[in-house]
Amino acid sequence: MSGDSLTFVGTATTVLRLGSFTVLTDPNFLHAGQRAYLGRGLWSRRLTEPALQPPDLPALDAVVLSHLHGDHFDRVARRGLDRAVPLVTTEHAARRLGRTGFAVRPLRTWERHELARDGAGGEVLSIESLPAVHARGVLGRVLPPVMGSLLEHRVAGRVRRRVYVSGDTLTGAHLDAVRERHPDVDVAVVHLGGTRVLFSTVTMDDVQGVDALRRLRPRTAVPVHHDDYRVFRSPLSHFVQRATDEGLGHLLRVPLRGQTISLDEAPAHPATGTSLR
């Protein structure tokens, strides 16, 4: 069985390889200069170029979409992705994308969708929807529902790897609930950026990101979603510095855009491949 890995495409888009399964997260393929539409007249211009486009992707077993926002599922993904590949997402996003022919798999919080590999020694990948909070107060009722995800890879009934993907969430007690149910996360892929929308922060900044690591206690953390759009206000460098100052720098694996990192190796210190801007 090949080693597990993560390829960072840009924004929150990654290609995760767990055993023989390949999963795409939050597909955002807009080019630098193009606008991502966030609903209700809001938009943000992309600053970076994604490392891959849909024709460059390997064969996929699933797409995991945390929520339906233009910087997580865009018009390029809508046109270019194979609509027969299971798309695991929130009920809200599933209703919208199901109308356009995608093979949606809607999940409520704590529900699971499982993929089984025939003739592969009982190899299974389960995708579980986890609680997430995109915003609080009035804005929380306006933004689309979001989910975190736990990807659990098992062979012959034994767990090989657990990967948590935060989605666009703030920190808080809901992450304590994740930790209580899943105290053994191997890798946490955390969406950062300190995104500001209508004067409110709607994704984790450096302070919240470090708080999330303390709550979740993963063995390794991979920061994504930090420098691709103008609405991202908290630089990656601030998160790396704060994590280091608080004794958590050894957890970090910080991939460059387009870089593939192994999930089999213990995290290096300082963070490998770090690009601080």
C-alpha cells in the first residue's frame, strides 16, 4: 500500500491520498485576478494561481466540500469535475449541486459516508461530518452552513489514519466536542486566514488557529486557506510564529502551493516547506 500524502493546490483545495483512496477537498480553481462570488452581492478577487486545474487531477474516489462558497466550489469546478464522483457535503450544498447532476452525498453533523474498496483486504474510507461555526450572531444565520470532516482510513477493521479537515470554522466548544469523540486525530488540516466579511471574522486567525490546535491536539497540523484572497487578513507567518512561541511549532507541516507532503512521517521542526509572506 502506497504512503499517505497531501498535495496543496491552493486556498482549501488539497488532494489527499489515504491508502488506495484519493480525495479532493474544497475545489477552487479560479485563476489569479478572477472573482470568487460569496453570495448576497459579496465577492473577493483571487491573488494566487492554483497549482492544478481539473484536467491535472488524478482519478478521484470522492470530493469533500465543507460548504458552498465561491472560494471553495467555483465555476471552474462546476464545469470541470466528474459529476459521477461522490460529492460529500452539507445538506444545503447537496440540494444546490444535486440539481446540476453531481452525485451528492449530503451529511448531517456526526453522520458518515463510507467508501469500500472491493478485493482490497477490507479497505474502507469513511467521511464523517463534524460541527463547524462559520460565524456567530446575525452573520452566522446568513452564511451557508459549513461542516468539518473526519476522514478515517481502515484496513481489515483497523484504523490506519484519521485526518481532520476543519472547513471554514471559528474555534470554540464545538471543537471540544470533536476532540471528545475523536481524541486520536493524526493530521488536522486547518483553514486559516482570519477572513473578514462585513466587519466580522469568519475563519480562524492566528490566535484562533492556535487555540484550535490546543483543543484538538492533533499529532500533525497542516495550515491551508491563508493567502489566496483579499478577504484573508491574518498572514500565515503570524500563525506559524504564534504556534512556535506557544510550543506547538513542532506540530506544523506547511506545504508550498503545489507541494506534496507525506503524512507518514513525523512532523519536522521547524515546519518544512514554509513560505512566510
